Amino acid sequence: MVLPGQLMTRFFLAAWTAVWLAGIARPVGAADAGAGAAAEPDSLQRAVQAGRLRIGYANEAPFAYMDSRVGRLTGEAPEIARVVLGRLGIGEVEGVLTEFGALIPGLLAGRFDMIAAGMYVLPDRCRQIAFSNPTYGVGDGFLQRTDNPRELHGYADAAADPAARVGVVVGAVQNDYAARAGVPPSRVVVFPDVVSAVEGVVAGRADVYAATALTLNYVLAKVPDWQIDKVAGFVQPTENGEVVRGYGAFGFRKGDVALREAFDRELGHFIGAPEHQRLVEPFGFTGNELPGDVTAAQLCGQVPAAGPAPAPDPP
């Protein structure tokens, strides 16, 4: 299948350039001793004094990405971060582009002071870093070529088909979903980012690309003339008999208690407010993606979770 080269170049060239530049550039103000930086408890004070905070992101729309048209880091997470940090007296956000699987190591090494990538709050991750309360909740989906002959409506179907290959982004939770469903590692194709995963499906290196429904919606909106679509009738993954819903949040070093607590206080006033919903609407977020009363402590397994909050009526 021939790729539409000119369209792909316009859509993805800026993203690849940003990845290369981020790889060779040392973050401004990065500490020379990574371990020492990771243990410092005064990131809030330093950020207020400097008037800026470094945030780590992975180029994954609509959560966080570089808009090449205007040269601005944008997406659901960076835009929320700007508002909340601004209320704390921090007027500038400095983005540090990182592969998704390297975000937590980069945070712990002091390359940046907060993860703003729509990262799911998961118990394994909670053992390494601290999270804000979530800003959204969403389900999964599969992206496929329109001529895909396989009937893959979920992870279980992929496990049952001995030739099916599932594409995932490195470090993403979809890898865990596939493993729990019984998809062997030999049939999981790991890509460094969304761009590679979509290209991989189009080129036939994977039968489907597993990602959040929001990510897939955004991809399809940007490349409407590519011969790809979402799998209809997708069956959401389950755990302990319950449908899994992913909740995304901001990540912090555990030692940065003051920064996380101050951020969470302002975040609590902002999420769900009309200003918040207007801000994230251009990225495909609606009232259906609001996190309700779910907290990071519940998602990390620190306190029992209450019953699932009912989804609000569509706006």
C-alpha cells in the first residue's frame, strides 16, 4: 500500500524534527547530578522564583504535542498545566520532549519537574512517582487499515487469532492490556511513538494499533484521506470482571510534595469548570471524559475506590 507522502510530510515532519532537537539539547537549568535533582523537595519554590517549570511530554496528540504551525507546545495536559501553574505564580512552561517510556526515568533523573502527557495513573507507576488527581477518564480502541481482513474487536480477539499483531507505543498501558488478554510478546509490535504506530499499521507491520479512543479520534481527524479507521464494536478490556477505564494525570517526584499539593489544590478548582471545558474542547474532550470523583489515591490503591461515577450527559 502506497503512503500519501506529501500529506505525511506536512503532518509529521515537525514532530520528528522536535524529537531530534530534544534529543540533542540539554534542558535549561538541569542539575548536573541527576539523583540529587530527583531528591530535591523545593521544586515549587525554585519554579516560582524562576517563573517557569520544565514539563516532560511525549509527542502524542491530543494529550501533549508540538503544534508546528505556531511553534507551541499544546494539548490537553500542557494547556491545563499553563493555567494551574499560572495560578501558582509560574508564568512559563518549558517542554522537554521524551519518548513515553522514558518519561518516568526522565522525571526521576531531574530532566524536568513534572510529567504532562496524559499519563494513566497505575499502581506500578505509583510505586515510582506521585500523581495529581486525574483530569480525564477514557476507554481504548483499535486503529486498522480499511482493508484489514481480520475480525479484531478487542484484545481477546487478538489473542485468539494466532497471526494477529497488535501495535502499541513503548511504555503505554495497552501493552499490559494485550498481555493480560493473552497476546504473546512475539505478536506485540512496539513503536516509539504514535507517528510510528500509525505508519506501522498503514504499512502492514501491525494489524491494529491499540490506543486511547481520544488518540485515535485525533489521528483520524488529521489524516482523513488515509485508508484507516477505528474498529467498530470495540470491546473494552476488563479487570476483575469490570470494564477498565483509564484516568490520566500529571506526574511528580515523590519528594516534590509542596509542588504536587499546591498543583492539586488549584487543579481541583479548575477541572470541570466552564473554563476548563472550553480549554480542552478543541482537543476532543467533552463532559463524558470528566474524571468525576475519582482520585489518584484510589487509582494507586491507597484507599478503596467508591462506586463508578455516572457519566455526565453529553454537552
